[in-house]
Amino acid sequence: MLQLQSRPDPPRPGMNEFLLIATHEGGRPGSAFLVHIRRADDPEGRWEQMIQDGRSGVYRRAIRLVPGTRAVEVRLRRHTDGRETVVRFPLPEGG
């Protein structure tokens, strides 16, 4: 399961910190990932690596949002087999 939180909440134009919380079934932390984030409205934009917070399954990164940003994308790559997936997280109105 993936949960995305923002600081501030709700996000607003300017720098915002995002926390991705990854857990496996049974609530075990999902700590075997390389995680990147970017604004979803800029598909050519640079992916920014999120910083892993120990083995807690929490990843952090601050990125700049522009007025009208409606979603962010998170790319996860598993350390064990290299498989990747991209997940789109809509932001609350006003982001």
C-alpha cells in the first residue's frame, strides 16, 4: 500500500515536502525501493530521488509546485528485481 502526504497540507505553489509511506501486507515497511517524484503536469521534467528514512518504509523529498499543479507522479523501482512502476497521486484542489 502507498500513501502520500504533503507538508503543507494541502500543498500549494512553491516548495512542498512529500512523504511516501510504503507498506506490505500485514503492515511491514516497504523499504526495498528506489523512489523518485515529479510533477505529473511536466512529463519531460526531472525525476527527483526521494530520501529513504531508515528502513521505516518512509521516503521524503521537497519539490517545487507551480500554480495549477493537480498531481504528482511517484516512480518505484524494486531493489530485488529492478521492476518499476509509476503511480499518479492527485492533489487537492488549489495545489
